[in-house]
Amino acid sequence: MIKTTRKYKIWLIVWLAVVVMALQVPGTSDAASPVEAPYRGYHYNVWNESVPSPSGYLPEVSFTGEQLGAGRFNNPQDLFVDQHQRLFILDSGNNRIVILDRELNLSKIIDHIYNQGKEEQLNNPGGLFVTTDGKLYIADTDNKRVLVMDEDGQVLQEIKKPDSELIQGNAEYKPTKVLVDSAGTVYVLSRGIYQGALTFDSKGKFIGFYGSGRIEPTLSMLQDYFWKKLLNRTQRSKMARYVPVEYANFAIDGKNFVYTVTSNTESAANQIKRINPNGLNTMRAGSFGDLETVWEGGKNLATTFVDIDVDEEGFISALDQQKGRLFQYDMDGNLLFVEGGIGSQVGTFKTPAAIAGWQGKLLILDAAKNNMTVYKQTPYGAYVREAVKLYADGQYNEAVEVWREVLKRNGNLELAYVGIGKALYNTEQYQEAMKYFKLGYDMEGYSDAYKAYRKQALRQGALPVLLFVLAALAAIGYTNYRRKKQVARDAKPKEIGTLRYPFNIMFHPSQGYEEMGWSKKGSFTVSFVILGAWFLATVAQQQWTGFIFNPSRADQLNILLIFIRTVGLFLLWVTANWALCTLMDGKGKAKEIWINSAYALMPLITITIVVTIVSRFMAMDEGMFIEYALMIANGWTLVLLLIAMSTIHEYSLKKTIASTALSVGGIGLIIFLFVLAFGVFQQLYAFLGTLYKEILFRI
């Protein structure tokens, strides 16, 4: 009995040892289950609002240096995956490179290097790159050099600060990141050098700068520029200097396109660039990172990209250090997934430093936690990426089916609707494509599909019907014209009615306003009808302008704002003009200003209604006709207004223009005084509220 019990104890100890060893094995397998995400998945819609979304990746496991058998990491700053899926970790605080095999087993540690037989050490290195022939390029930051060496630590080449007039003599050369293209050209980012990446040939000879950034003008910059023109040299030297935005990191793809990220920018636009071998940015202009402003402790927590990775399929992953998030985009810069966050759980970070793709997964290095997290793709993420790839490969029908699977899981993803629309467009299903482009808010795609559908419809028999309708309308119009001409010949001239008079003034303004002055044909009631028509036409323009030309959201109609922009503006005009012309010997009364100004709105109202209707049948490249029509409408209305003011106030043209301009200034003054009074009232209200609370407290 004792032997049997001892036997069971031995087997139990062996079983527990096997379990413990299995838990400590660093390698991962496809059967490993991702942990539940400790963050909320989301992406951004076309209005730059965050909306819920399934996760494209989930944290699977995290490893410390000890778990990988390499000892404790200390401020790791970079990692690289070579063509054999081996992993190179730049453990900057320990001045070493840790090499892992494709199963994440420790392969080698390079903690000493040998330069011409002399043993040396790295000094706070910032970046590394490994070429296909096994050479390691190290940005040895505090040693102010780039090293080229083999995996045994033998230095093959040193790239130091070039002696060139292109670099200012006092500029410090402290390389932070390095990469190499297929031709052997070396690209180096150096702290404090803003002209772009320094480039060297394979022998280390300086070539020049690559991808130089542009200084984006801002209001504060223009103000400083103005003041610098007035100040002396000493005063100018104390003002801020504006330099191009410094690249934070970069990556390169198989076609030698260099992808860059910038940090600490005031705008989310162009934070990610794809620069071709000629140095031109080929990435579609857009906004990257978090698009909603978040303030914490009076500080704007804007996206701060620190690393970027491009996988073999062209998908772009960028790492935000500020909020600990990773963003993945497709080849065109469309956002696919947002993962991660700041925290202590697996899948969140303290100071994320580097990102790399590895065997279909993502690896993220945390410089503060001194660990590496593995993110595994979810089924949803696999569907999205597969759909993007199928479309890029021209397999449109297959892409449609996959996009439909995506929509079953995430109906908020506009990219899926656009993807289906593009696939349907390429298979000449234009009408159905229009439906999906509209759901995805892709105006350009909708316009292309509509043009093709319109052309297709005309070819299939609509053209003869259209010509017949036009001919019939022309015949009816000609018949009515002849009949009216005959009636006019035989009958006495008819007096123009009250409702028709505003239309008469549109085409005969001088005669009409002159006649309205002595015959009193202007109607106060009609002027109110015209004002109401202007308000309704503006509402209709915002709600029912064709999709291609309508940037407004139908679900966010603000009736009050439209009322202020129309009726409110009209009231301000009448008030300002009456007050000013009283001082400028104007003859017009407030009622006359009101009626005459309202009648002048007829061209604007009429053309706005016509444009709203016609816009639903036009393509994007025909939009210039809408712009011209609205310019004509505003110009026509302005001319009528000048004639009206000249007539009722009995001004010359010069005085009319001056009084009109001053009236516009008066409107601005009234608005300013109103805002000022409102602000004073708010402060008074807050003061009285505080005083009331203080009295209650004292009592």
C-alpha cells in the first residue's frame, strides 16, 4: 500500500513538472488562444467619429526577457524580423542584440562587438536593420555612428558624420534609425537633423538627403514672420525657429518605397507618408491616428507615432506611443483596425517602442514594461484583410462575398460598402454599385458609377425616349408662345399681379424698382412669403442636394442655424442699412428697405431650387456648372440689391456701394456687440450664482 501511494506521488510530481515546463515554453502555436481584449475596439467613420468595431487582432501572450532565456530587458527600442522569420531585438539599455529563432527560442546574444580586432560596446543604440545577406545595420546613437556587422559581432563598416556643406557644422550626428534598400543604399535618421533621411551608398559615401519634410504654414508662424520683419537681429534670435517636422521612424517595402511616420505634429494629416525612390510622397492625402481630440490635465493627447511596419502584402501598421495603440491601414491608407491602449494588462502598454509583423501576427515591444506582446489575427481581421487583397488582385467577385461576411460582423465599416461598390463597378453592375458607394459615403466612386450607369441607360434605349420628350416639350412651348403672342396682339396690356411682380423685377430691376416706388406695388405680405421661400430653399438645399455635392449630414439638420443664416441675416441687414442710411441722408424707410431687399432675393431662391434639383442628375466633374450657377445667383442678387438701395435712398452708384459696404460692417458690429453682451451676461449670471451660494453657506 505504501509503495502504491509512493508510486502515485511520483507520477503526480512528474505530471506537475511537465505542466509547469509547458507553461514556460516561449514558443507559440496556432492553437494558442488570444486573451480577451482589455480595450474597446473601434474605428472612425467618414465624419471622423469613433464607432464600435470588432478587433482585428487580439493579444495572445507577452514575454519578458527572462521568459525568453535572455535575461531582463532594459529599455528595448527596436525589433526586426528577417526573411527566415527570425527575430532581432535591440535591447538598448543593455547595449546588446537578442536573436530568437522562428519559434522564439533564444539563438544568440550579441553583447560585444569587434572593430578591427578591438572589443567595443554599443552605446544606447536606437535602431537596427538586417539585410537578406545577413548583415546587421545598427544605429549606435550615443557613439554617433552607424555600424555594419555580422552576427558574430565583427564590424564590417562604420558610417560616421559626413563632411558635407549640406549639413550645418554645429549639427549633431546621432543616428536613431537605419534601413537599407535592395540596391544597398543606406538611409539614416539622425536626431537634430531636419532635412530628411541621410543617404549613403553601399561603401558609406554620403549621397544627400531623402524625403525632406515641408514646413506646414500655421497662423502663429505667419504672425511670427510678420514680427520678424519689424524686429532687430537680437530680438529675432529669441523668437521661435520653424524647421521641418522630424521623422520619428521609417520602414521599407519590397519595391523600395519608404514609409515614414512623424510625431508631435499639430495635425493628423500626412503623419504617414509613402515615399517613392524619387523622393515623392505617393500616399493618398488623409488623416492618420486618432481623429478625436482628447484632453487630459490641460494637455492634448494627440497621436505620437514612434514606429511603422509594412508587411509583405502591403498592409501598414503604425504604433502610437501616446495612447499605446496600434493602427493598421490598407495599401491606400484606409483605416482597418485600432488595437491596444495604456495599461498593465496583457495587450496594453506603458511605453510602446517598436512593432513588427511576424508569421501573420504582430509583435510589439514595450520599453517601460521591458516585454514583448504577440497579437494574433482574429477571424474578423482575416476577413477584412482577405477582402482587401482579393480586390487588389482583381478578383472582384470573390471580394464581394468576403466583404459581405465582413458586414455580417461589422455593419459600421464603410470600407466594406465601398469595397463591394468597387467590385460591382468593375463587373459593370453600376446601379447596384451606386447603392453601396452611397452607403459607404464614397462620393467619387458614386459619381463614376452614376456616369457609367447613365451612359449604359442611354445606350439601352433611354436616348430615343429622352429625345422624344424634349421634342414634345419644345413643341408645346412653341405653341404656347405663338398663342400668347396672338393674345397679346389682340388684347390690351395686362397689369402685372402682386405675386408675379417679384419675377418681373428679376429681369427688369431698374424699371421695376422705380415703378414700385411710386405705385406702391411692393407687398409686405409677399416679402414675408419670399423670406419663407429663402428659408425653405436653404433647408431643401442642405437636405436634398445630390449625394455627390452634399457634404451635410441628413440626420443633423439644424433648423435654428438655417433660420439665423437666412431670416436672422436678413433682419440684421435691414437694421444696419436703415440705421446707417438715416445718418447718410437716405430717403428709404425701414418698410421699403425690407420689401425691396426681399424682392432682390428672387434670383438666389430660384437658382438654389433649380440647382438642388439638377444636382441629383449630375456627376462630380460636372459640378463646376453648379458652382457657376450659384455664383451667378449671388451676383444677380447683389446687383438687384444695389439697384434697390440706389432707388429707395436716391443715391448715386458710388454712394450706394459705399453704404452697402458700411451696412455689411454694421452687421459685423451688431454681431460683435451681441456676443460681448452675451459674455457679460454669462459672467454676471455666474457671479450672482456664486454670491447666492455664498450667502446660503454663511446663513
